[in-house]
Amino acid sequence: MTDCSHCPVGDSAICAGLSAEALECLGHLGRKQKVRRGQTLVWEGDEALVVANVISGILKLSISTADGREQIVGVVFPSDFIGRPFGKESPHSVTALTDAELCVFTRSAFDGFARQHPDLQNRLLMRTLTELDRARHWMLLLGKKTASERIASLLLEVSDRMGDGAAKAAAGLPEVFEMPLDRQQMGDVLGLTIETVSRQLTKLKGAEMIDLPNRRTVVIQDRARLRNLALAA
Amino acid sequence: MTDCSHCPVGDSAICAGLSAEALECLGHLGRKQKVRRGQTLVWEGDEALVVANVISGILKLSISTADGREQIVGVVFPSDFIGRPFGKESPHSVTALTDAELCVFTRSAFDGFARQHPDLQNRLLMRTLTELDRARHWMLLLGKKTASERIASLLLEVSDRMGDGAAKAAAGLPEVFEMPLDRQQMGDVLGLTIETVSRQLTKLKGAEMIDLPNRRTVVIQDRARLRNLALAA
DNA sequence: CACCTTCATTGACTCAGGTCAACAGTTCAC
DNA sequence: GTGAACTGTTGACCTGAGTCAATGAAGGTG
């Protein structure tokens, strides 16, 4: 069991807003689990035995073709929810991109709890709707955008989801972040190869829209221009 | 208001399983509306004023770049739900591909009703989770599959969602259906141009996996081989 | 510190799918 | 039934991104 009262994501995860009793009860069902970078928690097509809240760390959701081509279909940040409630097999693999800490529930226990708690289901619905919107916008990127437009979109999205880059930029602060994905993974999210990712990053750097002080750090130097590129205008 | 008792999709839409009283109440909020082929009900970015159940007909959900490139992000069939509950602007346009009949609710009335009816929210959650799975599998197609693999995937998906092609095939029946999308729309779902769609269809026909007796009719002649192609094996 | 491994960049070349253009089949109006 | 307007097919050519291969830069390890 878990003590939810000091949970670092307690006010933004799906648990937020539950009554003290409900939270106590949910705490009895969950257990904290650490996973190491690179570790795969769930494999695509496996029975969906667990669901979890992300406490810290970043994970990827991915799907592969029969011959091994992989597409990353989601990137999951702290306070996000992972797993497929109310379904018997997992539609994608879940792999840690960094060391991570999760609050894990067996799916059956979670499903049962959710059925008793409409407010939890409501929050889950909100999140799922948001994820669906995000996935569909990514379909536009994958279906219609050029390589440089894709890279621009990714940089802005990651900047916003990691530390709220837009707000920083608006406040006049420098917009710098650590990219949690390596070049291969960036390619797998964007439907591009590692070489194309590298070339386009170099191009954006040459155009002074971004800077890349080292392999993981990204500085957004000209958000307006990058945003224009991302929107494919 | 609407009489739900004779609704043709009443047992498969989200309304299924509601109590007689709840259904009566929901019926008072909804109204039937006919839309003509080609008509756009909601524009991307507009305030999301309505949600609806599809009674008959087929509609597309689409998103565009600033310079007008369009991606179809969903195709909606009878008994499916459209609109974005609990959100103030629509993330995509909704356009009828055939004449269609809808059961429309104002979003505010629907949201209010849903909040009172956890079982409705639960059904909405199930559907949204399924849609999310579908969208993510489509991301694999858009990011990693070749043109012929995409076409094969689309033909099988439409065959299954229209008249349950898999079941027909298993029962030894001929697998024939009317494709609700024209070549341009097929391209817009698949992230391909109209010419590539046409060429790949001709190729599949030449390989005797399908037949195309006229521009809208598709016959699946060799489901096993088509399926293998779609899985990218 | 030197060595090794891993990850990223760059270059040369190829090719799947896009673009542009001609044409053929359907559908519909009159 | 004839012609006009779409919609789809086919061909020739082009190009953006993929492939293959060499090189370079960063960490990690003993």
C-alpha cells in the first residue's frame, strides 16, 4: 500500500479531487514501483494486467509492425496515467526513457475502484479525450508535414510539456530544456530516420531558430519563427 | 425532442443501457437533424456547441495545416458519437461524406446530463479509449508503413467497420463493400496523394488481391494476403 | 589517461512517392 | 443522345527523405 498524502503528483494526477476516504482506499490498492531507464513494463499485445500513475520520469508508448518498424505513439510525463483500463490486452508497449517512479495498480482492482467512483472516471475521461486530441494532431504531423515542420512541432511540444516553455518565453526567460529523447527516438515519434532528424536540427540551428549546446540540451532562440514553421504556414 | 424507443442505433450507441427514465430525459434534450453529403457541421477551432450520435450515414473528422493541407483523423459510422464533450473548442472539423441523420444535443445540455449519469460517462469513456487505440494504430500506419501497406490496411478496416468483412469472409461469403471515400479522401486518411492511391489500387488489383468493378465498389479476393500486407510482415 | 563503446553528424547516392500533364470513363443536364 | 464537368488512371519526370558508409564527439571503464 501507499500513503497518498505526500504524493508529489497528488494534485494533478487523476487522483486529485477524490475524497479523503476514497484516497485512503485507493492508496491500499496501489504500490510504488521504480523502473530503470530502458526497462519495458508492458509489451504490446500482452494481457493488460496493470495501470499506473507516473510519479517521476518519462516513458514512451510504442507500436511495431510485424517486421519490426517501431512508431512511438505517446510520451508520458509525471502525473500522467498509463495503461488500458477496461480492456484485456495492451495496445502498445510501455518503456521507460528515464529512470521513473510509478504508482501501480492491478487492472482488476483499479477497474473495480473506478466503477465505484464516477468522479475518477470523469477525470479519466477528460484525460483520454485530451490524449485523443493530441494523437489526432500528431496524425496531421505524420500524414502531411515536412521533416523540418515535424522537428519544429516536436521541439515546441516537448518544451511546453516539460517546463511550460510558452510561459517562460512570454515572461522573457530563456527557453532551455533537456530533450528526453535521443535522435533515434525523435525519429520514431516523428516518422523520420535518425539522419533526417540530425540534418534538420543542424538546419534549424544554422537558421538561428534554436541552439544545441550539447546532444540533449535544446535552446529555443526564436519561438515565433519556430512556431510558424510548426504550424506549416 | 426525440422518441428514443424506435431509434435504429439505440442498442449500440452510447445511449444503450440507460434506464427508461434516463432515456426519456435524454430524448427531451436531443433533436434529429439531417445533413447533406459534403456539408460541414463543425469547423476546426470553432466553439464546440454540439455533440451528436450518428443514426445513419458516414462522416469524416479532419484537421488542416495553416496553408491548407488536410488530414482526415477519423471516419465516423452509424451509432458512433461525435463532438468534444467537456471542451470548449472543437479540435477538428466534422463533414458528412454521405447524407446522414444525427441525434444532436447542445454540448452544455449533454455535459450536464452526463454528469448526472455515470453509466453514460462510462460508455463514453470506453468509446474514447477505443478511438484512442485506433488513432494510435493509425499513427503507426502514417509514420512507418509504405503506400501499398497503407492501402491494404484501409481496405480491411473499412470492410470490417462497414459490414464486418472478417465475419463474412470466415463464413465463406463474398467480401464486397461500397467504399464511402473517394480517391482524394482515401489519400487524406492515408497521408498519400490521389495518384499514389490510384496506382496502388491498380497494383493490388493486378496482384488479384482485390477487384474494383466500379469506382466505389471493392471486392476483397484474397483477405489473407491483403492482411499480411497490411500488417507489414 | 588511453581505450572502447555509444551516439550524432556529414556526405554520396538511391528511390518511393510527389508533381505536372495528358487522357479516359462516368455522370448528369438538357 | 450529346456534350460538359467531374473523377479517376496513366505516364514522365523530379525531389525529399531514406540508405549506406565514413567520421567525429562524448561518456564510461579499467
